Amino acid sequence: MRLTEPSLGRARQLVRRLALGATLIGGIWVIGIVVTGGFAIRIGGRAFSSREPMRPLYWTLLPLALFVLANGVEQTARAWSSWIARIDRHRRAAAAALALATLALGATFATTVANGSDAYGYVSQADLWLGSDLRIPQPWMADVPWPTAALTFSPLAYRPAGTGNPTDLVPVYPPGYPLLMAAAKAVGGQRAMFLITPLAGAMLVLTTYGIGRRWGAPGAGLIAALFVATSPAFLFMLMLPFSDVPAAACCTLALYLLLRPGIAAGIGAGLSAGLAILIRPQLLLLAGPPALWLLWQTFRPARPSRGVEAARLIGFSIGVIGAVVFIGVVNARLHGSPWRSGYGDLGPLFGWSNVAINIRQYLGWLVESQTPLILVGLAAVVWPARSLWPRAGDRTFFLVVGACVVALWSLYCFYLPFDAWWFLRFLLASWPFIMLGLAAVIVTHAQRGAATFVVCAVVVAVLGIRQLNDSRLRGAFDLWRGDRETVAAALATRDAIPPRSVVLADLFSGSVRYYGGRMTMEYVWLDGEWLDRAVAWLDTRRVPSYALLLPAEARDFRVRFRGSATVARLDAPPIFVYPEDGLALYALSAPFEGPTRTQTFDPGQLRSVSPAPPVPFGVR
């Protein structure tokens, strides 16, 4: 039996419709899992669940491929090209929509609490800037008898002052990010402090597109903005009150402004670079390539606008030099020298021995979280072929970008190694350019024929969905739930112990002060032989001692103070415990004899909690 042409056409149309329907169903299924985290249903006594979108996504590619074949590769490419062209006509609006979506995600899922070292250090320092005094006086500390007493009463992100009264505490971290948070709090209150990072994230996405547009490849810029907005490392840090996203946004904005003509753009670039340096002083290294480029632009032969270029160089330099001077003044006031930061001696933090392990870890984390395709983007930054950017103007600026990326990676390859994938955060300032390189490669290959166009369009969609899913699996959208236990524990500690008391802690040494208003002591600085004597010395001054510890910290506490009688108090029932992670408050001055309370908390009720007023404390 021979099929006629009409019957073949009808069969092809049926296959096309069925394949398109299956593709649409699969696409809705995948997006639903990415957005909601999956679902579980029971049908006829059997349970069905779907929580991982990548498997159904890959299966969805099969009917999609069948649809393309039935529809015709050329016809599919023309249809998709027409649809993409409609987006391309409104690419500025599309980039703005991506930036707004980034802002909305950050504002919705931000942790908004001062937990741990970084967040507590930034948030509490912002309050000090609003109070116009960066020193926290603790005059009673001079009477404390044990060694390193000043360090034991320095919570995370603080250290004894390097000048003036040595019993004063001063912040460790640079002033840039806390100053931004202070300005936000002055305008919008406590909650506004935690909008700085989402706003910076939106700006990073927008300027990524802007750089692509300035390089004559707005399509690649839009794709790169999508890749940045869905990157796991970016989304993870977008949810935390850390300085990484703001620093990256300021660096990218500075380079974008340098691509624009005019003196105002040069001044703006200098201010942006200066703010990046205030946020993270080591980024001063990245100011070198743009400054040299501006210098070359000023003095290169046959330059008709030499006066304008000289003004741009001066404007850029003023911003950078102003930031360096400001940091020097702060360092001198707090740490005794313009060249000494809160981190102390930086020598041990950098070394050749760190390079091999950091290269292995950073590249491994990069490939693991972004797929091996990201290496194509990294290579395109280092070697920006003319075919990738055929309409770019001054190609010498690619040397500036490449030098900045290499300088950034080199800096952190020499830096102290860490053991968690999200320490890719140090390299976020290179993300826009790596993503632009990858996007340019995709766009270039998409222009080589209908089949490659279809494949490249699918690759962009799959990469975006995979990155979003990977961000979800790595907990980016759930950080706020667990982190807000910090506030709940501080408030529970405040209600459980008298105002004049001391809480031995590590991770919670800052948050208990900030939200609970109770004095804390960093037990990691206390000599192992001094625990019993320290608790007894405080008891004689009617200052009871407690310990707020996670299970891992409790094990460390037992090892550090092995042989001390006080350690046995950890065997008694704690005052309260959080069953989710075992965080518990122990009485150290005397065994606790009451019933242990099982604490629960609603993270939704702890979104914006103001700091507790400090309780007057003394040991005399």
C-alpha cells in the first residue's frame, strides 16, 4: 500500500501536533517543578511524585526533536527566529524585566538577619556608622584576668582596637557595604538594609546586557544577562547580606561606564570603582587595567579629543584615589595605621601553596554548577576573537576586561582555600564577562544555519532552566528559613537568662548581642586551662555564665576544655533546644534543673527584627 502525498501531509501534521502538545506539557511540567519545588499526589492508593525537573526536561527534548523534524528544520528556524526577533525589538524592556525579576527574587527570599560573621559584621557596623562612632567601649574588660581577654569579648567580625583604648572593639570588615546599608536604614528602616544586595544584583544583570549592547551584540548581552540572573553562585549570594554581589555590581558598572563617551561617564566609572574598593579593598588591583587604558587613550597618536580623555582619566582617578584615602583614614583611626586593615597581617592569607588547590576547586565548582560549557565563556574572555564581536568598536577594551578577569582570578587563587562551592562568590565580578563570552559563542554559532540556530536556542533554554534548578537544589531559595533561627535563638536566650550574664558562643556570638542584648564571649579565644576559672571569676561578680552551641560546637567545646569541671554541665539537660539542628542553651554556672523547652519558630514572623538595646554590663 502506497501512501499518497495528502496522506503523508496529514500524518506529518498529526505527528507535529502530537509532538508539540507533548513538548508543551513537558515544558509546563518542568517549569512547575522549578517554581514550586515539585509535587506528590496519590492515585488509587499509589503515591506519585515529581521533584527533579532535569529528567522530564531531557525527556521533553525528544518530542521537541520530533516536532522540529515533522515541522521542518528550516520552517522551525524561521518561526523561532521571528519570535526571537519580536523579543529582540524590545530587548531593553526584556533586560529590564530580567533585572526586576532578580530584584523581586532577592527581596522575596533574602535572609534579612544578622547571622554568622559576615552578615552580623556588616549589619552591626552599619548601625555604628549611623551612630557616628565606630568604636564600642568595653572599659570593664581591663579587669578580666585571663589571657587574650580582649579577644574573648570580641564577637565575630570585631577585634580589639589597634589604637587608643585597647579595650574598645572595632569592626574588622571594610566600610563600603556597611555604609550602603546605613544609608538604606536611614531612609527606609531596618528592612531596607537588606535590599542593598537585591538592588545590586538587579544592576549587575542590567549592566551585563549594557556591556553586550556597547560591544555591538545586544542579543548576546541579553542572553548573558539571563545566564547571570540564573547562575547558582549569583542567586545563592543574592539571598545573603554579603558584600560579594554589590562589589561585583560596582566593578561591572565601572567598566560599562568606561565604554560610554564623555567626562561624566569617566567620573561615574571612578565613583563606581571607588565604591567597589570601599566594599572590598583588594579590588584596587582591578582598577589598574582601566587606568592604563584611559592613559593610553589620552596620549595615543592622532587622538582628536585628548582633553576629554584626560578629563576622563582624572575623573576616574579621583574616585579611586578618594576611596583609597578614605580607607586609609578609617584604618588609621581603628587599627593604628593606614596600611593595616581589620584582618591584621595579610601575609599568611596569600601564598603560592594555595594556587594549585584553588585552581582545582574553583574550576571544579564552576563546571559543576554551570556545566562544562562555562569554560567556553571563560576562554572567550581570555581570547575574544573578532568573529565573536564583529561590530565592537575599540577592541583594545577587550584587553582591559581580560586583564581584570585574570587579575581577579589570580588574586583569589593565591588566597586562603575554602571548602564550600559558594566561595565562587569571590569571583562574581568576572561573571558578566564569562557569560558574555559564552553568549557570544552561542550567537555566532546560531548564525551558521537553521539546524544550529534551533540547537543554540534549545541550549539557551536548557541552560537557564538547569541553572535555576541547580540554585534551588543548592538551597538558594530556602536560606532564609534556617538563617532566621539566629534571631529566634537570640530572643529565646534573652528571655531565658538575666540581663547581667555572659553567653559563651561562636557562630552566635554576634547575633545574641545584636538581637538578644546579652553579653557574649568567644570561647574559641579562651585558653583551655581557663574555663573553670573564668566561670568562677564571673560567678563571684554575680555574672552567671551560659553556652549557646550547635552540636558541632558542643563537640569542639568538649575537646577544647577537656578536663574542666564545667564541661560536665553540657551533660545536664539544656535550658532550651531547637530540634531541627540541635542548637541548645546550657547553664555553666550551675546545673540546670528545670524541664528543657523545645523551641519552635516561624521564620515568616522574623523578617525584620530591630536590634535590642544594649544592656549595661560590668564585672566590678
